[in-house]
Amino acid sequence: MEQTLSIIKPDAVKKGVIGKIIDRFESNNLRIAAIKKIQLTQCDAQSFYAIHKDRPFFKDLVEFMISGPVVVMVLEGQNAVAKNRELMGATNPKEAATGTIRADFADSIDANAVHGSDSLENAKNEIAFFFGTREIC
Ligand code: ADP
Ligand code: MG
């Protein structure tokens, strides 16, 4: 059993598609092991995306991630990291496969509806960033 971190980004929260996105996970054998709706601070977003700090889109990414509340979740299931990435679709919704979350709910490469950990190691770090052990069950 694997765990991964998922974030429903501010664009999708504003659109009112939290339930529709969670349904994609639950319908594909990814269990919600933890969940909370929070407003990220600038420091939160900068440290969460520190790996991208030298990229030209970093400032816009941080601004976008703090533009409204997000829903952070721990998803659990077999091959949870890869399964979540598959359900999300490509970073750019224009390139995302039909039926993926980003194809159906994202507007642009900036406002692309969801985040998902890209490796098991990053998943562990990202889960620990948002959740204490007693919040995951
Ligand atoms: P993913 O979210 O698919 O793992 P990355 O880790 O590469 O993608 O990038 C993190 C986030 O930064 C993306 O989800 C997207 O919101 C934003 N981003 C990535 N590349 C670009 C880009 N070329 N222009 C604008 N925003 C980008
Ligand atoms: Mg990424």
C-alpha cells in the first residue's frame, strides 16, 4: 500500500468541483486517508514548491497557490503515486489525456486544478509537510 499527497488547487475549489475530483480518486481505488481545506501562506507555498524556485514561473505559481483555499489530501492505495499522476493527466491541460482531471477541470498550465506527488520519496516529504501522524488514518 502506498500513500501520496494530492492538492485540489484554488481554481478547482473556486469552481466548486471538490466533490467531482474526490470522486475520481475514490472510484479508482484511492482512499482518502486524510483531508483538510486550508489557506496557504506565501511561506507555505514557497517552501512547498522550493524545488521550482529558480524557474521563471515560480512567482506566478506561488501567487496562484495562495489566491484562495486549497484542499490537501493523503491518498492511499496500490501504486498510489503513479495512479494519482495518471488520473491527473499532463501538467498542461491542453496535453492532458481525455477523461483525466486536468482535461476535464483545468483551464491552463498555471491554473491546472490539482497537484500530485511525483515520486514515493517526495510523497513522504509532502505528506509530512501538511499532516501529523495522528491526522492520517
Ligand atoms: P506537475 O504539477 O504536473 O507535477 P511541475 O511539478 O512541473 O508539474 O510544476 C508545478 C506546477 O507549476 C504545475 O502544476 C503548474 O501549475 C506550474 N507550471 C509548471 N510548468 C509551468 C510553465 N511552463 N508555465 C507556468 N506554470 C507552470
Ligand atoms: Mg510536480
